[in-house]
Amino acid sequence: MPGRMNLQQQFESGVAHHQAGRLAEAEQMYRQVLAQQPDHMGALHLLGVLAEQIGRLPEAVDLIGRAIQLVPDSAELHYNLANALKNMGRFDEAIASYRQAIRLKPDLAEAYNNLGNVLRETERLDEAVATFHEAIRLKPDLAEAHNNLGSALKIIGHLDEAIASFREATRLKADYTDAHSNLVYALPLHPGYDAKMIQDELRRWNQQHADPLRKFVRPHSNNRDPDRRLRIGYVSPDFRDHVVGHNALPLLREHDHGLMEIFCYANMRGPDALTKQIRSHADTWRNISRLSDSRAADLIRQDGIDILVDLTLHTANNRLLIFAYKPAPVQVTYLGYCGSTGLETMDYRLSDPHLDPSDSDLSVYSERTIHLPETYWCYSPACPTPEPSPPPALTTGTITFGCLNSFAKVSPALDLWMEILRIVPRSRLIIHSSPGTHLEAVRERFAARGISPQRLELLGRQSRPEYVRTYERIDIALDPFPWGGGITTCDALWMGVPVVSLNGRTAVGRGGASILANIGIPELIARTPEQYVRIAADLAKDLPRLAELRRTLRLRMQKSPLMDAPRFARNIEAAYRQMWRNWCAQGR
């Protein structure tokens, strides 16, 4: 019996270490238990949970699976196995394991919540929404379920309900920074929110989450030589096959490493082929995915970073609270989207003359705006692309409009697009959306306006080559609003498809204006909804003009600032140098 007690004490010690976050010590204790009793269910299970926490997913699946063989009717075991399977991307197996956990424990709200996440990831959105609602019914104060419901509702364009769900999540859990960021990110999509209203929510985000960390901000001892080689740190979860990763690559590739030493702080677990390319252009690579905000800030300070650059803003997996600790003397936000973080500790934001023109109100940003001289973006195609083909209307005799942006951006623009289809006889519209009953509602809206649903083509998720090929079937791309396209707009133009854009009330609503101005076709930029419809309709009638644009747009792109990566990098570096000199001057 004394030996058995010793085994139990070791297990309990492992649990205590695990609960306190001392994972290495917990793992040691669990392994000691298993060395003595290989079929110890508790040690197998919790060592599997620990392995999942630190990213050793195949090991986690194996360990928890062995525990299930010992106790097959444990809902907790099936739930934790499902979590590991979900994180491995084995979604069908994860769904089966979550459902088994629910069968064993029908009131397990957390299982419904995580099942909803997998259903959302696999584009089974109607099921996902219903599953989140069931989680909330079982546990109305489960803030995570409200947040995840909001994300699913946003995908299908139900923006009012999505915003309400994000607000409820933040009400239930005051320190829920991710839900509050999701709320901030959703507001510019909704036509009912202007820049001032967005600024107010950003201010609340800062007060709620960042202000309590100001007491940890310390002075910086960086050498104030204004002309020395600078240490630039980039923070992102998207150094991977992601629009931000592809857009950051040309800049990182063209940096002058004689003038600037480049550090990348990657908030991600699994690298891919693009990660390897990006990493090859960094002088130093740090994976911070398992570091707390405070520990990551300490690492950045120890690295002596002079200028720390956020590439995420309030998009998914952001690490904005690292910036709240002010680990670098100069901090700037860029690229995730042209907006504001709301952080008082973020010194600058990058923009360009078109996203924030001279008459725009820069007081809606908490940061000081630095205008790059030409363009906010540096474009490079994300995959091999065919040469632009002639306009499909020359063959079909029918104009095809299209928008391949996310449906969250598309849904506010549908009424205006219906007007374009009404004016242009027999024209068609291709839009992108995950499948679901929300699309039936879209078809019904078109039918109510006298537009046959057969004129509407709805595309689900596509591979990147399939997405590129879709532009071969589109004559004219329609930029969404109030949040316009960025790289998606560049993709269309690269494939020879002209884009009609409505100049918006916020910087993210002026992305099309920036891109079109930079390639020299400002005549496709509308100032009013009526002008937007007229430009699209007039262009649809002018097949020679469409053919000429199809033939020349790629060359325009190649000759424009949008694709001059060395020039773009020099402009960014000049902006960094000016920021640095401003800080050096403050210390004199």
C-alpha cells in the first residue's frame, strides 16, 4: 500500500504542477507514474492534454486514445480527444468525438461550442449556428459560445446579430480580449458604423484591456544614434499561406539588411512552405506562440528592438497586448488592414495618400498617421497564374459581374448590385460564399427585385488556382462596401478584370481607390452609389474598352508602384527612419 500511495502522490503532484502552468514538472510526474503503471488512466489522459497544449498533437491523440480504451464511457476523454483531433485538422474524426462526448453527457456545453467551431471551419454554417445556440441554451453565460456564434454569423453576413453576439461575449467576460477584438473588426463591415463610432469602441478596448498594463511600461535604453542600423521586429500570426504572409513577403525580401536587422516574432505553431520563405529573409526568427504577452514583451526588449511592427491589428490571433507593455521605443501598426489599434502605446500607423487623403479626419486614430508616398500594398501573385484571357462577354454575349471577397464584405453591397443587374440586361453575377440557408435568402431578395436567381452564381471555398481561374469567367469586378477589397482587388486586376470601386467613409472603404489610382484608372472610382452603378453599367456596354483593359491591366500593374518591391521597401524604410529620428529627438 505505501507504494500505491506514493504513486498517487506523484500523480497528484503532476496535477498540481499542471494546474499551476508548470508543464515540464507536470510531464515529469505523469511519466513517472506511467513508468510504474502504464495503464494509469489519469496519467495517460492528462499527459495527453498536456501534449495537446504544447502542440505535440499526434502524441496527444495516442495518449488520450489509450485512456479511452480503459474508460470508453468518459465524456471528458472523448471531448479532449476531439480537441486534439481538431487542432490536427482531422475534422471528421473530431466531429465524431465531440458527438460521442455529447451522447455520453448531453449537457456538456463546451463540447457543443467546440463542435460548432469545427462545423464552421468545414463550412457547415447552418449546423454551426444551431450548435452554438445549443451551447448557449445549456450554458447562457458561456462567453466563448457567444463569441463563436458571432464569428459564424459574420461569415454569413448577419452583421447585426454578429455584433450583438460579440457584445454579449464581452459583457459576460470583461477580460475577453479576443471577443472584443472581433467586435472591433466587425464594425467597419456594417454600413451603420462610421469612423467616430469605431474609434469609440477602440477606446473602450484600450481602456478595458491595455490600460491596466501601463504600470509595467519601462523606459528604454536603446542607443539614440539617429543614423545607426536599426532593429526592426515584425509580430504576426500570419507568416504562412495567408494574405498577410503573401503581402509581407516582398517587403521582407527587399529589406536592406545593411541598414536594418530584421526580427520576426511568429505567433503560430505549424509552419508551411510560405513560412520557410519568409523565415529565410529574417535575421532572427522567434516563435512566441506559447509565450504569454508579458514574457514575449520581455523577449522583445531583451532583443533590443528599436521599432516593433504589428501586422495584425484586431484580426484573429493578434498579440496587441504585447504592444501594451511597450517593449520597443517605437511601435507601429501596418498591413492587417488600414485602421487603428486604439492602443495608446502604439505610436504610428501606416497609410497612403488615397486611404487617408488630405481632407480626412486623422483624429479618429489613436496613432499618428504616417503616409507612405504612393501605396499601402506591395503586390505579388500568391500562386502561378495564366495570362489574362479575352473578356468572356465576347464569347457568351453576356456581361458577367463578380466579387470574390468574403461574404461578410459582400452582403451590405447586394442591393446596389441588384440595381446594376436590373440595368444591364441578361447580365450575371458571381459571388463567393460558404453554403447555407443564408444563400436562399439572397436568391429570394433577387427574385423580389425581378431578377432571376439563375443570373446569380454562388461559389463556395476554392483552391487558390481555382480562385484565380474564376476571374477568367468575370468581365467586371464589383468592389464591396463599406469595406472594400485589398489584395482581392489586386488579384482581379492582375487577371485583367477591371474593378469598379465606391470610395468609402473609412480607410478600409478606400482600398479600391488607392489601388486604382496607383495603376492609373481613377475613372473607375465612384464618389456616390449612383455613380458606382453608372460606371459599372457604362463599362458593361463598352466591349472594346473591356477588351483593351483585359489586355493592358497586367502590364499596368507591373509598371505601377504596387509591384515595385525595392521601391516600396525603400519607402517603408524611410518611414521607419523618420519615426526613429523623431524618438531620438525626444531624448535630447
